[in-house]
Amino acid sequence: MNITPIPCLTDNYSYILEDEVSKIVGVIDPSEAKPIISFLNKKKLKLDYILNTHHHFDHIGGNIDLKKMYNAKVVGFFGDEHRIPGIDITLKDNQKWKFGSSLVNILHIPGHTSGHICFFFEKEQIAFTGDTLFSLGCGRIFEGTHKQMLSSLNKIKKFPKNTKIYCGHEYTYKNAEFCMQYDKNNINLIRKFEDIKKLRSNNLPTVPSNLIDELNTNIFLRCDQNDLKIKLNMENEEDSKVFKKVRDLKDTF
Ligand code: ZN
Ligand code: FE
């Protein structure tokens, strides 16, 4: 599987997927059609599928134009049929869906929106996490509860450790600053922040991240860890209370 991040709008990433075996081509979360079309033109590719993680405008903005131009099929969560433009194929939680020669596991991960899903390519160990898990961060909770968001993140935490994480936005630098504020002695975090600084000063994307890095450095994935609870003066508190505290702190960071 060939994956190319396409920067869109101010800080979004759409991703072009090319299956070398079946020659099937897809795009994840096309914020806008133009940069997708120009990439496909340059590489002389058509488009078979448009995959949406959730219904927000910065993830579906290119759906209709791309669908018209390539006769591509729009794929999204069945509960969001009414708000994913042009939807053709509806998927449910835990459903397996075939993209070319790959098997994709669909996970319902509510919290940011009620119908958010993750596309997990099993054999390739690749996850598209949209606005639920970011590198060193997580999405804002718009349509769910903190408990829901935490259990969605916990689903992602169970993927194989080497899973590559492709998220919806380039928020990594700012997220790293936030993690550093509350977890500054975390050696893994210090190292990752150095890598991020280098990438961003060369205007390079910080995606994909990988799950093991995120488990070690992303403060939102560490809310069950005692060392972090102690740093936050929340020793013996429930994980969901710690998660809510961290999310609230980030909302005003
Ligand atoms: Zn969103
Ligand atoms: Fe977004």
C-alpha cells in the first residue's frame, strides 16, 4: 500500500491510498477536491473510493466534486448517512471491508463526533484515526462524553504496537508543547519533541506516527499510568477523571 499525505486547508491531511496489487485508489478525508485532483493528475491515477472518518466539513469538503469527477464511491459510518455527502457504502462497528487486496477493520470510535470511525488495515498495520487520536493529542469532545472518548482511545491502544498512525491534522508541535508542560521528564517525549522540531523546521509532516511512540509520549494515552497521575496530583483517581482533567487543561492551553 502506497500512502501519500496531501496537506489541505490550513492544517488538515488527506491521504491518497494506492494498492499496488489491485491498482485500487482511495482518498481518506478529502477536505477539498483541488489538491487531490492535482495529485491524481500528476500520477495519472483515477479514484475508486472516498473514505470518511467523520462528517466535519474539513474531512468531507471534497466528497461531491471528487465523486462527480471520478464516479468514486463514498464510504462512511452507517449512523452518519444523513450527514456524509454522497455516501454510497455504509459501514458498521467491527465490520470488515475490502479495499482492493486489503482487509479493513472498521471501528466505531465516538467522542469527537457520535459517528466517528477508524479505518484499520489489518495486514499492513495502518490506522486512520481522523480527529480522535492525533500525534501527541486527541480530538476535542463535541458530541460525546469523556468516558466515550477514553474508551475509543482504548480501542486504538489495543492495535499492534508497530501500527502506523495517520491522523487528520498537523497539530503535533503544539500538542508536544502541551505534553511537555505536564510530563517534561518523560525521556521518550523529550526525544520525540526533538524529532518533531526537526521535521517542522523543514516543513515536513510529522505523520505517520506509530502506536508505541504514542503510548509512551501522548499524555492522553497515559491517563491510566501512575507516574502521570502523580505528576497531576491525581494519584488513586479513576482513569476517566484524569482524562477529563487533561482534556480540560488542553481546551484552554
Ligand atoms: Zn473533526
Ligand atoms: Fe478536523
